[in-house]
Amino acid sequence: MNSWQDELKVDPIPNLMSSGNEAITYFTLRDLLEGRVESIEILWELPEVKKILKKQKSDGSWKYTSVGKIPHVDYTQYQTYLILSELVEKYGFNRKHKSIQNAAEYLFQFQTKEGDFRGIYSNQYSPTYSPAIMELLIKAGYVNDPHILMGFKWLLSIRQEDGGWALPFRTVGKNLGDAYKTFEVIKPDKSKPFSHVVTGMVLRAFAAHPQYRKSHEAKKAGALLISRFFMNDKYPDRKSKDFWERVTFPFLYTNIISALDSLYYLGFNKNNPEIIMALEFLRQKQNEAGDFDLKITRGSDKDLNYWISIAICRLFKRYLTPSAE
């Protein structure tokens, strides 16, 4: 019986195991080889992790240090989200650790009474970063926290009529500059089509939640996302179809890897021809070393190619293991 590795050009395991990165080795053993590993907490003691934790502020945030800030954008909230994603996705942090508790409390203060997390798009709705923050907190153990449940209620209330999601200010012809300068919240025109970039980010929160991933709304939106594989988006942000193959890890904007990751948990499987087509696309991108030749769009981690390889290998294992459905 063939293994999922046989579906790739090259067995990626030797390359991953030679990375010299303890976290890469840990997840390769745990997720790809189903080997016995120590508690995830062993990763919390790595020097690079302690360096990250040392920079956390007393209020639970991390300071944004880059230049060129746009007025009215909450960069500290954005940076805290980015660091949270590193800790959760690369080192398996959860709410047992005080740093995650503090970061969660910091982020929760930006949730409005409506349920969205406000500030990264100034005072505008953000059906991109709101679910992205929710996804990480769910993975960290805040599955049934009232803040998370309120966030899902808001996401369901702000869907487009077709069942997907879009940035509200884009549906009424506003650009980012207009949105940042307008204090009044711009309501969506729900008759306009969904954005696959936005919908893909929303679905990451649904996919992470053991109940909401089973919802009719999530499955309908998943079908919409599949229908846009390798196509241009309907709106200007990351419009080109080329963005489907521009990747990073942890996931940020929608690409073919992040989309396939969510769709698996929403119940889509290898019987879907678009899923098989997307996996074949990734297979063709594998090089002789075992890595994948995709455009990495952000991140300074020298081992990003290994993280992206792990993310792709997880997809092949989930979708193509004989017992998987």
C-alpha cells in the first residue's frame, strides 16, 4: 500500500530531519511520522522562544518596531497577533503558559460589543484579522470562551448574500486610505460578490473550531473558496491569481496551502477534483532537495522553507493517506 510520501516527487522526511531546527524535528516526528515525542512544552524552553517572550510587555503585547507606520492603524495589536501566531504555530504554545494568557487578555480588549476585533483597519470592520486572531486563540485553548463565540456570531452576521465574506469598505468602492481616515464604520453592501482572500481567512477560524467547522455556513463558504482556486480575486487587495502560490508560515493571507488546510477540516476530501488538482500543483513545485519552489512573501526566519514543507506534507498526509476521508 502506497504511503503519502509516495505521492510526492521526493521523500521530504530526510530533508526535514536534517534541518537542525528542534521545532521542525519535533513536528516532523509528531505529525508526519507519528513518532513518540515529549510534551510540547519542551519547545517552550528553546533559546529562540525565550528571546521572543523576553520582549513581551507587561500588558501582554509586543511592540511593532518597523518604520513607515500609517496613521490610525493599531500596529501594536498587529504585532501581538503576529507574535502570537509564531508561538502557537511554531512552538505549540497554549493557554497553560502565562504569556498566552496575557496576550489573549490584551487582544480581547479590542473586541467590540458587535464581536469583531477593531483597530488594525483603524475603526473599520476587519473580517480578515478578526478571524485570524480567533483562529490562534482557539488553537491555544480558548475554544468556548465567550469572546470567541461572540466573534463567530459577528462573522455570521456580516457575510455577503452569496455566503462568503469581503472587506465591507471594499464592497462600497472605498480603498484602504479612505477606510483609515473614516471614523464612521463603513457598512457592507452584501449584494456584492465575496472575496476569496477574505473568505479564506475567515474559514481558518471555522476550521479551527470543533463545532463551527461542521456548520452549513462554513461548508457553503468552503465550496465558494474552492470555486476560486487559482483565479483573480474580485477586489483590488491581493487581486492577482499569482497570490495563490505566494506563501508564508504561519499562515497570514489566503494561499493554496492555507486554503487546503482549512478545507480538510471543513470536511472536503480527495474525492473533490479541485483538491486533487491543487495537490498536484504543489507536487509539481517540489524540487530535488525535497523543498517546494513557491514564492515566500514575508518573514525573516531562515527555516521558512522547512516550515512550508511541513505544512504541505501535512496536507498530503491528511488528504492522501488511504484511510483519510
